[in-house]
Amino acid sequence: MADSTWILGAGVTGLAASWISGRPAFEAAPLPGGICRSYHLRPGESEPIVEAPEDGRAYRFENGGGHWVFGGDSMMNVCLSGFAHWRRYHRKSSVFFPESKLYVPYPLQYNLRYLDQTMASWAFDEMRRAPANPRGTMSDWLEQVFGPTLTELFFGPFHELYTAGLWREIEPQDGYKSPVDLTLVEQGLHGEVAGSGYNSTFLYPECGLSAFADQLAARGDIRCGMGVVRVDTEKRRVEFADGSTVPYTQLISTIPLHRMLDLSGIELHERPDPSTAVLVLNIGGIRGPRCPDDHWIYVPRSRSGFHRVGFYSNVDNDFTPRGEENRAALYVERAFRSGAAPGSAEVAAYSQSVLDELCDWGFLESAEAMHATWVDVAYTWSWPGSQWRAKAMQRLSDAGIQMTGRYGKWKFQGIADSLRDGMLAGSALKALG
Ligand SMILES: Cc1cc2nc3c(=O)[nH]c(=O)nc-3n(C[C@H](O)[C@H](O)[C@H](O)COP(=O)(O)OP(=O)(O)OC[C@H]3O[C@@H](n4cnc5c(N)ncnc54)[C@H](O)[C@@H]3O)c2cc1C
């Protein structure tokens, strides 16, 4: 049994599963880590470098934009410490309103004192009148929970950008990311509310994300460059792009759920749930005179269509070239529908537009390194009442394919939970003997 169980995908979930079980993980990409990898870019160059250059004269960027490990409990932290040295940071993030140049500390609902007083008291009244069980789509949910004032000001336009326009059709999700505790709302009308929100502290590995992924990979059996092109569920056989095959009894798959259905030729007579992509634009340059000191900011309106700007270099100066003063390393995220990747001319025009906008805002003086990455399945969503996810996972499970990880399970979660999924999957494979 044990020699016909395999893991598909070697992002953090597959890496953890291989580490625990000792079973091979087949990965399409040339390197392990999935979305959790960093790369390097020298000022004035456009070709990314995999390894950090010895002279340190390069920006460190990440494939998926800033990836900070939050939500890990003490046991997970002990586990992480076996693979890297981690630094802990206290989150500093804000909502930024470009028209008025106003920064409101995150989360907005606990910092209403930054708004005009009349607006703040309307918003508080509306939140007090929220129904006990808000229902409907994500837009209905936001409007009922936060009321029309804050929805119009921030939650509406932000979610329009963040979900690439899907927010009026999809189910609400991640309520814990937007909590409303009326005592804290009231407290925030007059003074500071300490450390609230789901990610008030976070960890990042001292030597970067790739070093962590590589250490994890070194403890498992990772076979990169092995893209799965078909899973024959009748013959119980996995087929790879290079023409080779392996038989299977059980597969642990971290490949996005809809792709796994396609690879296995399983047809569901259900409308598939949607996902959205993210174009991550990494920029290094001279820090502007009004560059905030936040780790990231949420932007409800931007000329270029992005919704979040992160500042790697405000988390740690290690992200900027060694020996250079006054440099900033940023990531800018813009959502698209999955499968709607812009062409290179469009990316170039967008990059210029973002740079102009960030310079206008005073975040940057100029750029000396810019590179964009595309994450086709970045956020997964559900249609209201959809049974697609449950049915898809069941049909695959019946065929011996157990889906796990953020994209395999089609569930919003961070690195810590994905690692946890992988460790559980690895234990299951180990138990099979
Ligand atoms: C924009 C963005 C920002 C995020 N920020 C954070 C953050 O700050 N903190 C945090 O904790 N989490 C964050 N996350 C979430 C985090 O990235 C995920 O929880 C985690 O990386 C999921 O790991 P995974 O292994 O399940 O998936 P993946 O990393 O996607 O791994 C799946 C692997 O399967 C491989 N694969 C796909 N198809 C095939 C095939 N046919 N054959 C073989 N291999 C295949 C892929 O190449 C990939 O390596 C963020 C996610 C996004 C999109």
C-alpha cells in the first residue's frame, strides 16, 4: 500500500505532507514552495535571480507578495523553529483614502475617531442596528454588518476591487477578518483599541521564504519538474508531462480543486465555484517623502485598480539592497478573474500607471527594480448555497484522491493552516503503512 501513495504539489502543504510521511511529492514547477517563494532582483535589471547574490546588492521580493506567517499557535511555532530562524513583528496596517490622504489604522470599524465626527456617529448607529443573523451575498452581508456609511466609504469599493467585481454574487466569507464588537467600536470612537484583528503579530523567516521552503523540502522526498497531466481514476494511475506514470492507491492532492477535477476527467453537473487571480507587482526604488511606515495598506480606490500596497522594507530592511540608503521595497496587488491574465503590453502599461500613482502619493521617488508575477488561483469563493465544493471533494475522495491545502480544499486559509493540513495528510499516509 505505502509504495503507491503519492502527494501532488509541493507548496507548503505538500512539503509538510512529504516531510511527515516520507512519501514523494510530485511538483510541476522547477522549485518547491508553490506560492511561498522569494526571488531577487538587482537595481536596473529585469531578470529575477533565484539565489540571493553574495554581495547582497539586490531586492528580495516574493512571488505572491508579502507572505507573513500569522495565526500560528505555540506548537506550530515550535515546529516552524525547526526549519528557520523567525523574527516576530507587530502588525502596522491602515486603510488609506487617497483623495483625502487620510490613513485610518486597521481595522477601520475600531478607529472611527479618525473620520469626520458626524460620519463616525452615523456609522456607529448603523452598526448597532445590524441584524443578529445577516444573510445574502457578500455585498448584502457587508451592508448589513457595517451599514451603508462604512460600506459606501470603504467596504464596498474595496471588495469590488479585491473580488474583481464578484462581491455582489458570492457568499460572504472570512467573517473573522472583519469582526464587529460594538464595545470596541465604541472604544475606538474616542481612543485606541489595542492589537485587534486576526493577525496582530506575525512571523517571517530571517533568510527569506525560499530558505524556509528549501529546508522543509530537504526533509521530504520532493520531485520537481513532474507536472501531472492526467489521473486515470479507472486504472488508478497518475500520468506526468514527461510521459512517465505511477500507479496509486491513495493520492493527497494540493492542486486547485477545479483543476484536479479536470485532470481526473470527473464531470459534475454543478456550476463550479469561482476563483480570482492576483497580479503582484513588486517594486524597489527610492523611498518617497510621504511613504507610510505601515506594513501594508488597504486601498478602496486607485486609478490603476489595485487594492493593497505592502511595504516589505517596513517589515524588514533585509528586503532592500545592502549598503543602499533610503530604499523601499513594495508589493502592489490587483485582482482579476482567474484565467484573465493580462498580456505583456497591458502589464507594462499597468506597471507604469502604478508607479506614477505611487509617486504622486509620495510613496516613491523613483523605481529601479520592477517585476510582476501572476497567481492564477489566488482566492477561492462560493456561489450562495453552492454544493460544488462538497460534491467535488467527495467524488475525488471516492476515486482515492484526498484534497487538502488552501486550493485543494477551496478554503481561505494562511500558511500555518496549510502546513497543518499537510502534516495531517502526511500522518494519514503514514498510518496507511
Ligand atoms: C496574494 C496572496 C497573499 C497571501 N498572503 C499570505 C500571508 O501573508 N500569510 C499567510 O499565512 N498566507 C498568505 N497567503 C496564503 C498562502 O499563500 C497559502 O495558504 C499557502 O501558500 C497554500 O499552500 P499550498 O501548498 O496549499 O498551495 P500552493 O502553494 O499553491 O501549492 C500547490 C502546488 O501544486 C503545484 N501544482 C499545480 N498543478 C500541478 C500539477 N498539474 N502537477 C504537479 N504540481 C502541480 C503548484 O505548482 C504548487 O507548487 C496568501 C495567498 C495569496 C494568494
